[in-house]
Amino acid sequence: MRERTVTVSGASKTYSVTGWRLGTIVAPADLTDEIRKVHDFLTVGAPAPLQEGVATAMNALGSDFYEELKQSYQAKREVLYQGLREGGFRCSPPEGAYYIMADFSDLSDEDDDTFSRALGRDAGVIPVPGSSFFNVEAGDSTYVRFVFCKRIASLETASERLRAYARAGA
């Protein structure tokens, strides 16, 4: 599959510089030519110092950094996943992202926009409506997205708030 594989990675979460919006694409040369054409039409180049910073980090940080990062994300994922499950959401732990899509239909009959605002107001935890990510009829989504690229303490607080929200009957 090497001749057909395109690997896309974001550097901003890996190196905790989320505002940078930098990433990499590794692909066979014949595919990168086409990818570059699309990229030129869709984006404006990232500032050179940011590109240099990511290149330096990629070359300077050893495998221990990436193993620790993996373990950190796994621990954070588990905290949020358990908080969501115990808070009445239906979801599965992701295998390769720092987001969890969760079904809230056991908690509310509201649409995803209304539910997201209510959860933010009443529990202090703000998800992104699932309809932001896929095409659905208005008011027809029961999914919201949560992110776990946060401090463990923040995720623990959010998880407790989700559990309290569910106990209160939403």
C-alpha cells in the first residue's frame, strides 16, 4: 500500500501550539505533486519561523517524547470517556483522535445546537454540535463532539460536571 498511502498529521496538537495550524503530509512523490496543487488553492503558507520550529522539534525530540505523548493522550481519553459514559452519553473511545463524538439522546430530546448551549449554561461544559461535522436535517442530530487535548484536571472537572448534570436529570 506504500504507493497509495497518504499520511496527514497535525503538529499543533503534538507540540501544544494549537494556534499555529501546522501539519505534515507524507506521500509518494506522484501524489504529493497533486496534493501541493490543491494546497496552493486552499491555504496560505504558514509563517517560516513556525515551520522552522516544527522541523526542529521533529528532528530534536526523541522517541521518549512521543511515547509519553501517546500515554498522556490515552490517559486523558480515558478520563473524558468515563465521564461521558457515567454522565449518560453513548460513545466509543476513539483510536486515533483527541475528540469523542457522543450521543446525548438518553439525556435530552433537544437538537444538538440547543443541547450544546444548555450543557454549557447548566454544566459549564461546552461541546460542539455534531451537525457541524456531517450533513443532517435541521434538528435531527443527537451527537456532540468533545475534545480531550486538555489538562487532566480540566477533564476531571468536566467529567464531574457531566455526571452531576445527568444526576440532576438534565
